[in-house]
Amino acid sequence: QVQLVESGGGLVQAGGSLRLSCAASGRTITTAGMDWFRQAPGKERWFVATISGTDGSSRYADSVKGRFTISRDNAKNTVYLEMNSLKPEDTAVYYCRARLGNTYYWGQGTQVTVSS
């Protein structure tokens, strides 16, 4: 069992930057694969980024590649999403997800709004 709490969302102007955090508690996520997804109203939840718990490798959706960076601080049991050059189409609720064994755990999400 692991609990995930996202934070760092807010209102930002187009072209600006924001750093999201996903703090885990209940157990360590050091070896867990971690993901970020996002969901706009009326649309399906979409993959954004993932980071491996094995080798630290990362992968991104084409729409955010070169602008977003996923990272982790194992000492803090936290995963981050650094978002740069934000666009209005990045507006969504952002969720983190932990993959532990065959089980997925979701946070409650944090709202990101990018104004044009």
C-alpha cells in the first residue's frame, strides 16, 4: 500500500514553467516505476511521462518531449515533473501513478492551468 499526493499545480502564463511533486508515503517507491498522466475535462486521461525504478530511464509523450522532465529523489520518496515552455493545451489535472508489482496506485491530482 502506498499513498501519493501531488502538489505544485496552479495558474501560469504560456511560456512559463511549473514544477509538480508527487510525494509517496506508506512504503518506499525507490524501485517503483512512476508515471505522470493528465486529464482535461471531458477527455480521457493521457500518458505524459514515465521513469523506471530499475535503471532511471525515462520516456515522454511526443507532445511534451523536450519541454517536460521527470525525475525522482529517493531520499525524499518523491517524483517530480518539471514543465517548461508551457502551452494552453497543457491545461489539465495532472496525476502521478506508481507501479508496484502488478498493482497501480494513483494520486488525487493537481490542477495546472496555462493562460494564453
